[in-house]
Amino acid sequence: MTGDHVQTDSLVIAGQPFTSRLMLGTGKFRDFTLMGDAIRASGAQIVTVAIRRVELGAPGHEGLLDALDLGCLQLLPNTAGCRTAAEALRVARLARALTGTRWIKLEVIPDPRYLLPDSLETLRAAELLVSEGFTVLPYVQPDAVLARQLEAVGCATVMPLASPIGSGRGLLARALIETVIDGAGVPIVVDAGLGVPSDAAQALELGADAVLVNTAVAEARDPVQMAHAFGLAVRAGREAYLAGRMEQRAQASASSPPNGVPRLPDPEVPVL
């Protein structure tokens, strides 16, 4: 696969092309300057923001939208903190009013311990939001049946978790994510739990279309350098997927041909 071809290999969501397959969250950064530097270093073109926190003016979030270069970025408001479909609808409508975008990352999470999304409430909210003209990107558990249902109601992507939010445990749900990717009709974005760039590369190697990270970058010793590393890893993973990995074998296979290699005589067996 040539470099020129890879450059034209766009991620397309709701008809909109993106050259980067890395999405970045805006939470947990020490300050807005560091956040902005990390976004630029990552090359990400889609950034998420928790509208409920912005609207409430929670400490560390005042002026968040002003700190983002929305001329270059696709804003993806999310419904973080919502526990029911009704709450998610209310926050999504608020996000549209505040930001002017119809894009919404749908999160319905009633579980405070493991922050696992509610599949039934997510599907219910997704169907209603799509009917209101939203571009819906739902965060879900890695369930292929649910993924197909979300596609059927008109979601723009499906975003299965790799492991619990903020855990940094990587692709614990690898086998299930593979079933979500298999036969998907919309982009699959692996979200939550990625800890290091190699996790992101592996997700893209599996055939995922993109990844979303936040904590792994924001809590790194050097968030800007880590953001850059994730950007490189996503590109490497995508190129590896397009190139097609070698077939795995049960036994060794010599990389050099056997032609011309002299045959050694069989060792003599001593007579006892």
C-alpha cells in the first residue's frame, strides 16, 4: 500500500471525511493550554466535550468551548452523566442549542462503579435522537446484536468499549469487538479503556475504523508527547490493516530458501 493511497483513505462519518482516525476527549487535562497542545500534537479532528459540565460551569470547564479551535475541529458533545434515555435527550438538545452542532456522542450510564452503558436505554435514546435529525455516535458495550440494531435506527457510528472507562486496561473485549466489526455497515470506533498507543494500533489492525482516547493522554507524564504517539499508532494500525497481515502458522517457516544449502550427513549411531 503506497503512502499516497493511505493519505486518501479517509474516515467518513455521516458523509463527512476526516484524515485522522483518532478522536480525543477534552477531560482531565491540567489546563486548556495543555489540552490544546495535545489536540494539535495528536492530529485529531474530532474532539468530545461533556456539555452538562460546561453548562453547569463546573470547575475546570469554564471557557472550554472558547479554548477549542472549532474552525478546524468537529465538536462532538457527549451526554456524560446521563442515566436514562430521557436525560440523554434533554442534554443532547441542550448541546445542539449551545454549540449549533447536531453531532452527539450518546452515553447512557446508570452504573456508577464500572461505568457500563445501558443497552436498552441507549437504543431507545438513539432512535429518538435520529428522528430529531441528530448525527448519533452511541457509546455501547461490545455487543454485535446491539450494534446492528443501532445501525438499523440510523446511528452514524457504533462505539464499543475496549475496557471500562479510564481503566487503561486495553483491549479486554477484543474478541467481542471483532464480532462488532464483522459485517458492520457504519464506522466502528473503539472507545474507552485504551491505555497506550499499541492498544490503539491493535484496534485499527483488527479493522476498527477509529479510536477515541482521553485519560490515556491526559494522565500521561507528558500528555503532548503521548498524544503524538497515539496519532502515529493509529496511522500504523490502519496501514497494517490495509496491507493485510501474514497468515499465522503453527510451525516455523524459514525466511531463507533451502536451495543450495548442503545436506549434512546423518550422524553415525554408535553400536552398543
